[in-house]
Amino acid sequence: MLFQDWPEPITRVQTLSESGITSIPERYIKPESQRPTNPISPNKASSNDEDINIPLIDMEHLYGGDERLREAALHRVSEACREWGFFQVVNHRVSHELMKSVREAWREFFNHPLEFKEVYANKPDTYEGYGSRLGVKKGAILDWNDFFFLHYKPCSLRDQSKWPSLPTSLRNMINEYSEEVVKLGGTILELMSINLGLNEDYLLNAFGGESGLGACLRVNFYPKCPQPDLTLGLSSHSDPGGMTILLPDDSVSGLQVRKGEDWITVNHVPGAFIINIADQIQVMSNAIYKSVEHRVIVNPNKERLSLAMFYNPKSDLLIQPAKELVTKDRPALYSPMTFDEYRLYIRTVGPNGKAQLVESSTSQK
Ligand code: OGA
Ligand code: NI
């Protein structure tokens, strides 16, 4: 009942952008403290030094037979999960051709006429389909993006009739791409389990195993914005699920990751995926791994498209810190909660749920 429909008629950001406006509507203007030109630390520009970037992992070293290289790469992954909550991977064995064509096909979808896209318009109860806002607060300040959201796993939630029928290749491509990315996700969960000193299948099992885990795809489309200094493509948030595998735009940057008091703009290596820890792995790891806040800035001259695969635990399993990671010195920082319950919980505390919890738990020390 509560989340049945949107509080106001939906205007597509792409429609606004293409109308040729030179100033953005009031609703998209962020408070000054959140604007991208207002860096948190006054002495640094929010666009970062060239050499500060999220860690880069060559997965060939993890698949390959050289034990020394494997150990070193595992160590780099471990550091990235603890210190950044983010890393990018190359040589991940997902076909570059497929990555390119799925991105192109989605671009084509967003370039179809509005009437066609509106057939897939979403509702706030599930968010499935074509959308332009999160949350149902009347008069809320909005982000500068449109998106398409769909379920790939579990199979019981997969409904291809809710996926775009055009371009004709898209549905097949979503299947093919998602299969590959979910497989990559399984490999990364294994690496994280090993790094945490757990059985290598610990995290996958805690997610409900192959048949139980959830995977949803959010395709973000950030249209050109005439006043990029006043708004954000996505406001600061941490991802609520387990882990996110992001295929960023091949030519436009925009993702910023919080590092202490700074926002670091990610320099994306062509062909890489960006991986980030989300809230549920932060819980399972008892906050050894961090679900870090991130946001997206927009661009006056270029639109940007990204594909975020959210890799989530089965929605009705209790998620809690692994017993092995709870000690006298480090008691459990979170009480058990299902992912379903958590999703309702963050509707009340806002989009930085567990990221905030970690800050308050560390500041209590
Ligand atoms: C997200 C997200 C980043 C991007 O969809 O949750 O953080 O670069 N996307 O689009
Ligand atoms: Ni995100």
C-alpha cells in the first residue's frame, strides 16, 4: 500500500536534457554541502591527483599457476577490501566483445522514443523496469539519471517479458552477460572467503548458494547536464546488497569513491570491471571489509552509461557476522537481519545505512 505509486508525475531526465534547457530544475539542485564542486577537505580539489586510484587486480595471477603471484594478488584483493571497499579487475575472463555489445544494446534502448520506454515504466514497490527516481518522498530532491532495473536471479524472479523487447538482441545479451558476470562474482566471493580465513565456499553458501543467491541488473543512464556543478548523477550511497560488479562507461568517467574525507574519481582501465563491497558483506565480515560510500558526477558534454550487477544474498536468510570473525576483542557489530528486512530498514535510515554504522562503531572505540 505504502509504496504503490510515485507521489508526482515522472519526468525523464533524458527528456529534460534533450529539451535543450540551460539551467536545471530546482528539484535537481543539491544542497551546497553535497555538490561535487564542494570538496570535503578544503585544500584538495574533488577531482583527484592522477596517481590516486582504487587498486587494480590482474586476475590472471589468481587463475594462473604461479603460487607467488597468486599470493601477492590475493593480498592486494584483501587490502582493497579492507581499505577501499573498491577495486578493479582485468583479465577477468568475461569477453570484451560481450561487454561492448551489451553496453551498445542498452545505449540503443535508451535512444528509443520515450513512448516505447514508457511501456516498461516502473513502480516503487519493486523498482523493476524503466525508472527515474528512488524513494517516494513527495518533493524530494532528485538525481540526474534514468535507469532500467531487472532481476536475473533467483530464476523465480526472472521475467523476460519485463525486459526491453528492443533492440531485438538485448534479451539474449542480458542473459549471456549476466551469466558471465554472476560466474565472475562467484570467483570473487571465493577469493574473499579465503582472504577472511573462511572456507572457500563460505560466502557463497551464506548467500544461499548458486540457486538461492540474488542478482539484479541496474543500467544507469546519465544524460548530459547543463549545470553539472549543482547536481549529482547518483547521490552518495553505499550499495545495500552483497557485492556490486560494475561495468562503467568506456569513455566517460564519473564514479567517485569516498576515501576518508575526500572523493576520489575512479580512473577506469579499459576492459576492467569495478568491484565493490556492499553492506551485507560488511556484516558477514564483521566490518573487516568496508561497504564504502560512492556517488556519480555528471558531465555537460557527454552522456554516460553504466551497468551495475548487484550480487545479493537470498532475501529471507539471516545475515550476520561469520562466527569465525567474532572474538572477545571484536564482538559482533551487527545483529542478524534478513536482506528483506534490511531493505525496509534503509528506507527509514537513508542510503548510507551500514557505512554509517561502521563509522559510529569505530568512533565509539
Ligand atoms: C550504482 C552505482 C555507479 C556508476 O548503480 O549503485 O553506484 O558508475 N553506480 O554508475
Ligand atoms: Ni552504488
